[in-house]
Amino acid sequence: MRTLPVQSKLLLLGLLLLVEGGEERVTTGQAYEAYRRVALQKGVDLLTPRRVSDLLSELDMLGVVTTKILNTGRYGRTKEILLNLPPSQLRRILEGEAAFPPASLSLPRQTKLFW
């Protein structure tokens, strides 16, 4: 995990926050939105959804996550993402990274509605 690029670690952090928030099965759209929120909070440049999908494929090849392509008929295709590590173990690994001190492994809740 130490050799992963920062963007991959941000994606993993987003996935971790989704799973800890109660999502059992995460789609690429949910993963991208979580990644986007984490990256904006950290002040990191955003990648395109296509590149994030490529990062998910790399994490799948490394065995960190498992992805399965779902065909949803006229609604298109998406990937379903499952973490292969328990959330508590992934949290400990990410907390050990210099870029992610323990206090930064959460996102502030939206407190104001924007119209």
C-alpha cells in the first residue's frame, strides 16, 4: 500500500468512508463522488471518472478490491466494488500513511443546503 499513488489512496479512503457509512455494494458513480469529496477536502487535483475507473481496475488487479461489471440494460454498465480488506484493517493501514493522519480520515457533513 505504501507504493500506491496518492490518488489511489484517496480513492481507497473514499471507498472506506462509504463502507463505514453503511454501503455494502458500491458502484463506480458512488466511488467517484466519494473520491471527489475526499480530493477536494485534501486540496488535490481531481482525476476524470475514466481515470478513477482505471485506478479501480489497478486496485482489483492488486487484490485490494474486487470489481464486477453489472449490465443494467438501458441504464448502461457500471462496476460493483467490494473491499477485500476489513474496514478496520484498511483504516489502520491508511492511518499509517504520512498523508493521512487519523484525524483526516473523515469528511465534514454538509450543514447548509445550496439551491
